[in-house]
Amino acid sequence: MKITEITIRHLQMKLKAPFTTSFGTFTTKEFLLLEARDEAGTVGWGESVAFNAPWYNEETLQTNWHMLEDFLIPLILNKELNHPDEVNEIFAPIRKNNMAKSTLEGAVWDIYAQQTNKSLAKALGGTKVKIEVGISIGIQESIEELVALVDGYVKEGYKRIKVKIKPGWDVDVMRTLRESFPDVAIMADANSAYRLEDIDLLKQLDAFDLTMIEQPLASDDIIDHAQLQKELKTPICLDESIHSLEDARKAVELGSTKIINIKIGRVGGLTEAKKIHDYCEANGIPVWCGGMLESGVGRSHNVALTTLSNFILPGDTAGSSRYWEKDIIVPEVVAADGYIDVPETTGIGYEVDRETVEAYTVAKKNYK
């Protein structure tokens, strides 16, 4: 294949309700949507998961556009490609900037799947026809509001409840949830809000039979997490610390983690995500697919990735209606009784609603 044209759009989508984590509150999601076209006219879609400020990592929407325009697109445009894995190799000399890399690589994977007459899931080697999904819940105004939210999602059939925590919103919250929902799979996500000196507090969470504690310590750490894991019964799941297969290998060998959250954007694309998946499967480390408040395009890539065999824990890929009044794909991603049916049509399996995309677009640029 040869990518002959690329369009980048800056979109703004208003969330149905504010989403609060330990590093901020979101009411509107701003993101880049990338459209790539090959010489035969086949269109592929990719989505940047970078926020408009460097809360989650050092990347932002603005830096992603810069990297795509000045470095990544020139490396790919009009270059003959036999397989999307080659994109990972071509981008290797560009350090980090994984979310920018993933944006373009995802569109190439979409085109490749269509060219080979496969769904993206099948092109990746996935086998599942439906995936289990959980829900991610931000920090609420009160524990009572949180319990009411969780009760609704449990009744909807979600297979796992992820709750954001931070200092002052942790032990009492998790105790109340466990008392209210004794048989529900519950996990805590700290987004690096704690330090090793908080070990006595974090050990209190062992009493609540949590599926995992996600990224309790610093976003660039695997050393202190290894020390913490020795003291905890609850499995530690690493998120922000894992940017590559090498990061995953080192963390596993050090004993820093028992579970890994694979986010496509964080690790630089589907090819690297597959490599991490395969390594973890060979070493008995379960993985799951985390979410970044994606629109339907990014969500469709998550669905496809989760069909790989070692995604044995429910991910964050809830239905579109959980976040948006109107998504940018047709049909929307639908979760029913805690499952999403994997699309069987070629490519990402959903049609992009161009009218809605244009309504949400605040800037765009074309590259040939």
C-alpha cells in the first residue's frame, strides 16, 4: 500500500457528564482525528488520545499535530508499505511521542485490514466474537453519589467497576463500595497519586478484595512499585509506566506488576501493543485494554485489540452512550449486559459519520 493523502482534524466533543481523576476534571474532550487515503482510494482512520494539556503524560494535542506534520507524515507519505508493522520500524528513530505515532499507525492498520478483506480484529490475530467490558468511574462529589452510580452500572451488567482514587478519597470509599457490592469485581485506579511513604495506607486496601490497584506510584517508576508489590496482597497493575515491550519486560522481571494495562496510544500503536500482549501471555501476566475517553474511532481500535487471547480481564471500552450524546461513528459502540459484539465487517467495523465529524471540527489540514 502507499499512503497518498492524509487529513488531520482537531475535534471538540462535549462529555455527557464531567469526568474527574486525580489530575483533573474533563467536561469536553479535544482530540485529533486522522484520515489516511491510499492510492486506491481506501480510507483508514486513526485517533490521537493525547489531551490538550500534559496531565497524563508529556504529550498534548498540539505536540501531536507538530510531530505528525513535521516528522511522522513525511516518513510515511507516498512510501510503499507491505504491512503496518513496518510503520513501527520506520518511526523507531523518532523518540517517544507514542500517541502521535499511534494516531497514524492506526489508520494504516485500518487500510491494511480493508485491503486484506478482514476486520481489524482478524487482521491483528484476534479470535473473540464478543469482549467483556468494565466501566471507569471518576471521582464523585460524595460516596453516596458513587454508590448510586456503581449500582446502576452493576445492574447494566458491566463486568468490572474501576474507581478513581486519590489521597483523601480512597480507603473509606473502597470500604463502602465493597460493603455495598460484596460480589462485584472492583479495582482502584490512582493515576500515580501516591508515594512509597503511603505504603501503610495502601496496605489497608488489601482488606477489600480488589481485582487490582492501578498505577499507585509515580508514572515513570518500576522500582518503588516492586517494593510496594512485595508488601501488598492486591495485584499492582501498571499503566503509565509501560511505554514499550522493553518497559513491560523490565517491570515483570523486577516484580513491579502482576497485571498490565495496555493502551494503544501510550505504547505507540497496535504493533507494539501486540508485542506486549504476546510477551505477557508467554509469562503468565494478564492484560486488559484501558481507555482514554476515546471517540468511536479510538474505541473501535480498542475493541479490535481486546479480541487477542490474553485480554482476559474486562477493559474500559464502555459503549459510546456512556460518554457522548452523539458519537462520530455509525452504528455507535454498544455494550449490552457487559459485552460488546465485535464487528465482522472489514477495517474498524464502523462507518465514520462525516457530517458529525465536520460539526465537531474546529481546525483541519490536508497533506499530500
